[in-house]
Amino acid sequence: MTDSPLDAPQPGTPQPPASPPSVAPTNAGPEQAGPTQAGPMDAGPGDAGRADAPAPAPAPATRASERRDAAGDAALREAMNRVRVEVGKAVVGQDGTVTGLLIALLSRGHVLLEGVPGVAKTLLVRSFSRALGLDTHRVQFTPDLMPGDVTGSLVYDARTGEFEFRAGPVFTHVLLADEINRTPPKTQAALLEAMEERQVSSDGVSRALPDPFLVAATQNPVEHEGTYTLPEAQLDRFLMKLVVDLPARDAEVDVLRRHAGGFDPRRLDAAGLDPVVTADEILAAQRAAATVAVDDDLLGYIVDLARATRQSPSVLLGVSPRATTGLLAAAKAWAWLGGYPAITPDHVQTMLVPVWRHRIRLRPEAEIEGVSVDAILTSVLQQTRVPI
């Protein structure tokens, strides 16, 4: 679960990354391996393939390159972590949710924000995109919204006598799909290709979307009149579902204090919120997060967790292979933000609920008994063997 834009972090929410431990990583790569011990005699030219031959020392140029890579990686991580601080100028107590958005961005995924009206879901996404310095378009999803209103359509040009493609608001870096469950499924489905293939096809021509690209959709979980439930295929396109709760008392007092001091949520520039990263830095951070090492035991652990959801007696539809790859990507991004060279079971366990909670369908009898998906996932974590 995630915390509200105005609330303290809750269990299951991605929290600000802690400093990496001083112990050796669980999945040390070649650069962490110790040197091979030489035998009693020096190895000759014919000993290159022998197991007891000493490993060649890294060349000075290689060591310098590794140091530059490490320094660049740390600078990227610091830049991405500055986004949380910048968003905090406009939104109170949102570290967990902002971290979830960062993880989705680094994982090249999308986010579904669910919360009652008035908990700053839209303000959060606007502040987040401004801190990233990316182009942003907002679409208010309504019952009469058509697919072409989102993706774009062919428009007849009377001057040339030809049809030309007029790009829709999806051609941006950050798309805020506000109240996505208020539009019919045919319009919701217009985002399927954009979210998965990052392109829009019209009249036999595929047009690439800007990179990076993130869809942040919001929905109201309590008001069902005039809404359309998102189909499973649409839900599965979202990497994470973050639940935005009501604020704690102290956080809400801080909100009122800011408004009493003249804060206007419609004027983010007046709040001093400025871009702190560039698009090139975001793309470089995405590439760096993808290089985090993963041990085979961790891959098996993720698969065991997925199989446990499919075998649960309360579950009608368990998670798919797309869910396992999404969990892996999110765990790698979370580990990279914390400065870890490889993911650990803790990273997988932290990301499991927000990444899988919207992909599971419960049996009707389980819903009648009040069983929640989050409770099922917590039980799966407790009953699945953790690799040592």
C-alpha cells in the first residue's frame, strides 16, 4: 500500500531508499570476486585456460572507467532522489507515493493512483512532472470522450485536399489520465498500444511516442455511478497501483498552514517548484537501473510467488508472466535507488503488493467474505520460502 499525498508512510509502501549495507552483496558480479590464487610456479603462456591460473589484473584504463561509471551512477541517483524533495514543496507527506512514481518511471512502467476526491492525486502528478522537467498533458476522461480525442486522428486539410494526422494529447512525456474510469472501455482501450508498445497506429502508420513516457491515471474507488470498471487487459498495462489515503492529522494541519500562508495549488511556480533533472538523465537512470544484477534464486523466488497466487483457493485469476517481469523491473529500480548492486528478497517483498494488487481477481465467495487482495498477497509472502 502507498501513503496518501498528505500522509505518513504505511506498510507495503516504497519508502525512501536506505543506505546500502556494509555486508557483501548477495549476488556479487565478476568485479566483486576475489583474485584466483596462483600455484607454486608462475603460469606460463599455455596456462591461460587453466582454473588455477591467476586472473589478470584490471588495466588502469579499465579501473578508471569503472570509477567514472560509479561516479556517474551516484550522480544520477542523487538527481532522481532530488525529485522527492522538490515535489515536497507542493505536496505534503508524499515520499512513499513519489518513490512509487519514480520506480515506475525508472522501470518504464505506468501508475494507477486510486483515492477519494480531494487527496491531491492530480496535484501530485503535476508536481512530479514539473520536477522532472518533462512535457505533460492532462486529459479529463468523460463518458463522451472518443479514442481519437486521446491518440489523435486524421483531419482533412481543405487547402491541400489531403488528410493529415493531428497528434492527440498522448504524444507527451507524462500523460495524466484523470478519472480514467469515467470513460467507456473503447476509449480506455485507446491507451493499450500506447502504454505497451509506446506508439500510436493510425491509417496503417505507427508513430512513436516521446521517450521517456509515463501514464499516470487516477480513479475514484467509492463513487461508481457513471463509471466503467477498467478491463483486466487495461489494468495489466499498469506497472503499479498506488492507493492514496486520507492524510494524518499533523499532515493535514501542515496543508492548512501552507494554504493560510498563500499557497495556490494552481501555481506551482509560485511554490518554488523547479525542474531538477533532464530527460537525458532520466533515460540514463533507466538504463542504469536495468543493469542491477539478479541471482537465479531470486528469479525462482518471484516465480514461486506468482505460482502461489494462481494456486490460492480464494483467487479466481492469479498474476501473469507480465506481472513477474514487472515485479522484477520494479525490484531492480528500487534496488538501484538504494545503491544496491543486486536485488535482494527485501526488494521483491517491498514491491510485490503495489505491483500485483490490481492484477488479481478474487472468487465471488471470497469477496462476499470480505477477503482483500492485499491480504492474499501478504499471506503469499508469508508462506513462500525465501532464498537465503
